[in-house]
Amino acid sequence: MPESVNRIYQGDCISVLRQLARRGFQAQLVFADPPYNIGYQYDVYDDHRDKQEYLQWTRAWVEAVLGVLSPQGTFWLAMGDEHVAEVKQICEAAGLHLRNWVVWYYTFGVHCTKKFSRSHTHLLYFVRDPKRFTFNDREIRVPSARQLVYADARASQEGRVPDNTWILRPPDGPEGTFAPEQDVWYFARVAGTFKERAGFHSCQMPERLLERIILACSHPKDVVLDPFAGSGSTLVVAKKLGRRYVGCELSPQYVEQIQARLKQTRCGDPVEGPQDPLATTPPSFVYYRKRLQLDRDELRQAFREVHEGYSLDRVLADPVLTARLSEECSRRGLPGTLSDWLRELLTMRKNKQLGVPTEKTFRLPAQQLDPVLDAAEVAMARLRARGWTGLDAVLCDPLGCWWFDRIARSLAPGGTSLEYRWAAIQLRKRARRRRERFKKASLPRLNLKAFPLEPESLKQVPCRPAVYALQDGSGKHTFYVGETVNGHARLERVLRTLDAWRAFVPSAKRWRVELAEVEKGKTDVVQLQWVLRRKPPLNFYGEDVLPG
Ligand SMILES: C[S@@+](CC[C@H](N)C(=O)[O-])C[C@H]1O[C@@H](n2cnc3c(N)ncnc32)[C@H](O)[C@@H]1O
């Protein structure tokens, strides 16, 4: 029913859904956030009904939803405390199967003085068929506590499916912030000053919350239905994520505003809210936490015990060695977490107080390092954009490492964490030398080629050292400038992982390449020249990259 989708219907959802059912319309995912019958002010709907009348009405609209829910479809229902128990029973009696009772926890609810303030909403997750339903666990994983707290190298690199309590604000911990051991989502309720706030509806759901539901429970091109569209957030997020969408809304005024919102939204637009799908929580807790008084002798001993003769950088880059360090520090009763210990070790090294000699040199051969250099640089650029201050801040923070590896792996699959992280350390090291050479170097004359990033065009790219710019189809915008010892292999890999690159520049439909073959040993200097001239967003503008 193509004419029935990608639109918002103004009117009562029960009659709209019944009409759609008669036309054979089906939705794979329904997200419903009805009025909770708590006397809320909407412009048309009266949210003050007799309880039995409200439950009767709930029964009617749930049945209307079932009339359009596909046989393997999913139904999410948001509800307040007052009626959630009865509403769950209504849904089960209608034939739905509960998979999760998710609690969405938030702060900054309306303050109450005669009872505890409201700080959660129930999200009931039902499926129609308990054996056949969509649940894309890989789309919604978050780093596990095992990875974050213990930096445990045995933990799954993929992270874990979120818990069934969804925390959208940092809880008010003893230091007014949240601790690293909390595996939380750090994106906010849609408050008054937020960029994502549409401004005409005060029950607006956060885009990030809807993103999690839509990614987990539907596939691209599936139909997502919201019978109580409100501000239209469900439809907006569905459109961004490449789903088809249908909404119903009683209020003509809201409908007009939803239409305007949808018009401004394009498939591939980034989901609003501080959490980026590939780079989440700003590392604020690391910096807000009080500095611990650590026994440096104990810490030095712990490092001596585990470093296997290698430098502190190598330990930082190696998940096996950091996990051992974490165990050793805990065994010695040092207060704090791995981040505290690593940061203290870095400070000791900076002040020349580490006092543990490096006996072994660690090197990765060029054929192992070159294929992951670009991925390591982009990962750093992304984390910098999300608030991590530099490579040390990332490597000291298990959450930073998790996101760093995840981004790097998406762009250059098949590497190890040690390879990605070591590549970033090498980039930082080389940047210092490169800066000096850049100041002195006379730059070579270059023979530039430009071509679309397509398999056919790559045939003309030799397996030789090159500098290249990844650009949009028009060549006006450069996203990334790379250097490599093997232009052909590098671009072939970029082409293979183009979907992952696109996640960072969703607006670019077509990609093109500008490439110059460059004499061996000069690629890094030419890359720096191009970076300075074009300022591409996916290059790492670290303190180490830009000259002076
Ligand atoms: C809690 S709000 C939904 C908020 C929405 N989830 C958002 O993110 O903006 C409930 C909405 O349902 C609408 N509504 C109430 N009764 C309705 C009905 N019978 N059919 C369609 N919409 C209805 C109200 O006008 C209100 O905008």
C-alpha cells in the first residue's frame, strides 16, 4: 500500500487504523505513547477520564493496532505508573507476548513535595509471535561492565545488549556525576533548551530512545507505525533510519507541525541527542572525578610486575597487558579503577618518576600497520569530536578504548585492538617528526587524478605510495585525507567498508577520490599539507598533528 505509508493521518487512531486494516496495510513495528490519563494538557485531547472509560478505550485502540500489526510484528507501549498493570493485562489478553518490561529512568521530572517525584516511564515490549520476531541485537550493543571496569580482554568485543533499565541521565552519584562502572546511556531527556526539541509538544520522546527501539526491532524499509504521534519524533527517527513510517494524531495543529518536521528530515540524517551511534558517553566522569591519592610505589611495582619489559605505551595499547595491570592493582588494594592507575602512570612518566626501564622494543611491520592507519586516525577524530581530549585520554579510559576499537574495526575490519591502538600511537609519534620535516621540506609537484570511488576506477590505481582525498561527488567537500604505501589496497578497503564511512558523512550520496602518487617517504608530509589546506572532518586535528 505505497500511498498509505510515509505520511501522518490526522484523526482518531482507532478509526484510521481500522480503515488501514481494511486496505490490507501492515506495520512491522508499532511504537505507542498514548496519553497516560494523568490530566496532562494537550491541545485537543482531554486527559482526565474515568478509569474504566480509559481502560475501555485502551482495549479498543490496542485491538485496532493488532488489526495492522504484521504476524511477526513488534509492539512497544509507553505508560505511566497509574495504569501500567492493567494495560499490560489488556495487551496480553489481546494476544500479545511480553518480552521485556523496560524502565526508562530519567531525572529532572516535576518535583513533588507530598510524594516521591516521578522519574521513570514504563516501556512494555511485546511481540505477536513469541517464536518469530525481529531483534537485531548487534545494532544496539553497549560496552559491558567487564570491558569498562576490568578492561577484561576476554570480554566480547561486540559489547552487550543493554539492560532492561534504560538510564537517560547520569544518576546523581555522590560526586554529582556517574561512575565508570555504571553501564549507562548518557543521553538526555528532551529538555527545554535542547536542539532536538521541536518546541510544540511537551511529551517529546528522545530520538536516541526511539533509535534503540527502531534499530533493534525493525529492518530498513519496514513500516514503523505510531498511533499517537504527538511531536512526530518516532516518524522522524524512522525516516532517518531508512524505515517507512505512518503516524496518527488527533490534533490538527500537531499534524501540521509534524509535517513540517518530516519535510526537513532526510534519510541518513544523524539522530539527535548527545549519543553518537559510534561514539557515546563523553568521558566527563574521568575528568570530574576527584584525583585519588595513590601509593606510587605500589603502582610502580604493579607496573613492573606486568609490563613484560615493554614501554607504558605498549601496555596502554594492549588489552591483555592492561587487564593484567588492572588485576595486579586490585590485588595490591590500590583504590580507584584502571583509568586512575593508567593516568597516574602517565603522570609519573611525564615527570620522569616512573623508574621502570623499557627493555624491549615493540614494532609492527608496515604491512600490518599501514592497513589500519586511516581507521585509527578517523577513530581518534570521532572521539575528539565527542569530547575526548586526546589519545592518552582515550587509552586510559576503557570506554574510550571500546569506542575507539569499534570505530576502527568498522572501517578496517580484521585488525586487533593492539594494532588499531598501536597505529594511533605511531601516528602521534610520527606527527612530531613530520611537523619538523614539513617546515623544511620543499613539496613535490604532484600529478592529481580524480575519479569516482567505484570498483571500475580502482583498476587505474597502482599498488604504490599515494596520498588521497575522499570527497563528495562534486569534489567540493573533502572528508578525509589519507596516506599509504599501497594506494590500490587502501582504496579497495575503503570501498569495501564504504557503509561504515558513510555513517560519518550520511549526507554524501556519491563519493569520489582525488589521488596523487607520491615518492616513498614523502606521503606523510604531503598528507599534512592537504590536511592543513582542506581541514577534513575525519582527520585527527590533534595537538600532535597540526604544526606549532
Ligand atoms: C503522549 S503524547 C505522544 C508524544 C509522542 N510520543 C512524542 O514523542 O512526541 C500523546 C498524543 O496522542 C494524541 N492523541 C490522543 N488521543 C488520540 C487518538 N484517539 N488518536 C490519535 N492521537 C491521539 C495527543 O494529541 C498527543 O499528542
